[in-house]
Amino acid sequence: MADRHDLVIRGGTVVDGTGAEPYAADVAIDDGRISAVGAVAGQGREEIDAKGKLVTPGFVDLHTHYDAQVTWSSQSRRRRGTV
């Protein structure tokens, strides 16, 4: 682990998506990837104070507003046999 990270998010409440209970931790990021979660000793070139905030490392939001497209897309209707 480097002594100096690209980014360190400090003191947030980590919700990691595994179903485990949320926990207080720092998150370090280097070269666009999470490099450490826990008590990060090294400093960051940039640091974010996340006290009182949720931190969700690796979270991907799959939500879109194209859900209803299945009702208006002619391509979708052809697949369902409605056209």
C-alpha cells in the first residue's frame, strides 16, 4: 500500500453490498480502483470527510428510466409477438 493515495474518503459509514452490517471506515482509491478499506494510515492527494455519510464502494446503480421502453419500442413489440 502506498504512503500517499490518489483519494481517501475518511470516516464514512461503509455499506459494502454484501449484506453485512454497515461499519465506520476509510476508503482509499489508487489508479481508479479501491485499494484499501478500513483504517487507512496513508494520506490522500485529495481527501473527503464523509463523517455522517454513507460510503458505498463499488456500488453500481443499474436503474434507468428506459424501463417503459418495452411498451413503446417496435423492436420490443416484435419480440413479444404483438406487432
